[in-house]
Amino acid sequence: MVPFRQVAVRPDSQIYMLLKNLARKLLMLPQERTQFGAAVFEHGILQMFVVLALRACIHAEFHTASVSRHHLMLDEVFLFIQAHLTEELTLERLEKEFFVSQEHIAREFKRQTGQTVHRYIVKARLDRCCTLIEQGLPITEVYKTSGFGGYNHFFRAFKKEYGMTPKEYFHTTRQDARG
């Protein structure tokens, strides 16, 4: 078992050919040890090989980072939404926070989660509301502390999501707790 992570680096064709030729030359060097400046020549070829190999690694790391940047960005969006759930959350605010266009955020969010940013925020707020209702907080306080703009919006979203009113949900959880 190797105690570290291994990564295969696939250099572009030009760097690959240079590395291949330098490796061949390094393998042939023992036969040329008697020639003038053999040690300096060997050192120079080895330096070029290491520099090209490092460039290939840096290029591969940069490419991997840019591909995974979208996933990391969305992870940060999820954390931001959870941290600011009780505040007004819009695509405009996310755009300003993350310096990424609203369209890009919306498109990537939908592609990776299957739902819109707005739908995710509403569901997260409703989950919070359920927790607060289960804790016995009055329903008028629940919607105010969960980021819903008004009671009507909260009521409609709750009924659509759970198929019952917040008050019915409260009574259902109380009966379940007793039974």
C-alpha cells in the first residue's frame, strides 16, 4: 500500500515527446561518460527533464482545478445559503457575493441539483420551519424567523410542499409525540 495519493499526469503531445527524447538520452548517457563535458551535459539534460515534468504537473493541476472550480463554487453557494437562510436571498445577491453571473449560478445549480436556486432556498426554509414548529414556536414567529417575506407566501409554500397547513402540521407532530 502506497502511503500517498498517486496522480497520473498526461502531458500534451509536445511535452510528452520532449520528455520521451530526454529520457532516451538519459538512458544512453552511461555510454557517453568518456566524452568531453559528460557530467555537465548529463546535469543539463536531467534539469530539462525535471523542468518539463514539473510543467506538465502544474498544467495538469491547473486544468483539474479549473474543471472542479464549478463544484467548489456550488459548495460555497450551499454554505452561503444555509448561513443566510433567514435573510433575503436572490440570484443578484449570490452574483455579487461570488462574482459569478446569475445565469451561470442558475444553470450550474440546476444542472447539479435538478432544482432551481429559488426552489432550494424555499425547501431549506421550509425544513427550518418544520424544526421550529416541532420545537413549539408559534407559527407567526416561525415564518418571520425563517426568511419568508410574508405569511401568505409561507402558507402557500408550506401547503404545497407538505400537503397540509402549518397548523395541521403542528397538531400532527403533537399527536405523534403523545402517541
